[in-house]
Amino acid sequence: MNLELDGKVALVTGGAKGIGAAITRSFANEGAIVSIVDRNPGIAENLVEEIKERGGHAFCVPTELTEEDACRHAVEKTLELGNDRLDVLVHNAGVNDGVGLDSPPSAFMGSIRKSLFHVFALTHFALDKLVEAKGNVINIGSKVAVTGQGGTSGYAACKGAMNALTREWALDLAQRGVRVNSVIPAEVMTPMYRRWLDSMDDPEQTLRSIEENIPLGKRMTTDREIADAVVFLASARSSHTSGQILYPDGGYVHFDRAYGKIKVD
């Protein structure tokens, strides 16, 4: 299936590691030019070289996205290096920083800066080019916005807001030809997730208990599965899809909580 992404420019925040790196690779595999907007330039440059060795196209824009000027610069640099076009904006950067109700209000506002502010700012600065390209925005959310987690009010608020902005912007931008959708990871095996598992007393037992609650296949979602969902939504093959919140999670978020207790002979 030709996704018609060849030569299009995709800006991926946090695109150097984890799910972001998988998204970067998937876009590059489809012939897109990827702007990796990331605060880890060394890791990003290694990924750029990997993509180039496979015949793909990518470049790195080192950026700390908590400031307005940095967000403006990220868009301007992407346009400079990307043939003055921007077709896809993927909001992947963010951090589950553990700011809960016991944290001071200033810490909560810090969460907003780290995981939500740049979502608005980058979209604002990219808007004219997205309209020109009849492009799209894809927000990478989190199951936490739907299920809760406990002890992470800041991150939950940011990801809940991203779901709301998906619907708001899809409506706001429909008349200008820009599509907006969300992809919501749940239990995805990434290096960061692996490190968390390894911090447990019994990592493999912890993993088995999590997998038991994933209905489809009793396994973790792969970062490639998240990435391919993003790229498909960004493509011409999804040209009439907007305002949607997609859960490629093996049924994890929406399953009946009695599921794991039911035995079927």
C-alpha cells in the first residue's frame, strides 16, 4: 500500500528515543523527511545516520521545548532544512514526572511546561505551513488520561488536555483542510519501560502480571505498532479521518476489569 508520504516533511518531537524513535523510523521508511526535534542531539544524530545509511532522509533540531522561542526556532529550523514545507506535526515529547496532589502548585505548572505548553506553541507556529500543505497533527497521548494512575496529576492533566485539543483542533481546522488525531499508547515495551521493570523486586513476574491484563495476545504492544498507527493516520489513506482517538493497545484500556478473573474452558 502506497501511503503517499514520499518527500513529505514530518516534525516529530522527542523523536530520538523510545516510541518517538520508532515513529521517526516508520516515517523515514515511507519516504518522508523527518525533523527530529529532541533535547538529546547525540542520540538523535545517531538515528539520523542510521536512517541515511538505509537511504532515508532525516535531520536533528536540538531543542528544549519548554520555552516559546525554542518552539518557534524548532519550526523555523525544520522549514529551513525541510524545503520550506511541513506536512505532519507529531507531538510525542512529554514526561510522566510524578507530580501529584502532594506536590506544590509550582510543580504542577512545571508539568504543564514539560508536557503540554509545546503542544500548543508548536502547532501555533506551524499552523500556516500545515494549512498550506493540507497536513495533519498527531498527538501521542497516554492511557493515564483515561484510566488514571495515581500520583501523577500533572501528566494526567496534560494528556487529558491533549485528548481534548484533538477534538477541538479537528473541528477548528476542518475548514482549513488540516486533520488532527491522537494515538494512545498503553503498555508499550520501550527501553524506559524495561528500566522501570528492572527496578522491581521480580521484573519478570511484574511483566507477566501486566501481560495477563492485555486481552489480545497477552503481550505488550510494540513501539513499531504505535509508530505504524501514527504513520497510517498521517497518510493519504486516512484522508477523511479527523478528531479520532486511537488505542492500539490490544484492548487494554477499555476491557472489563473482571476480564482477568474470568476463566473460559
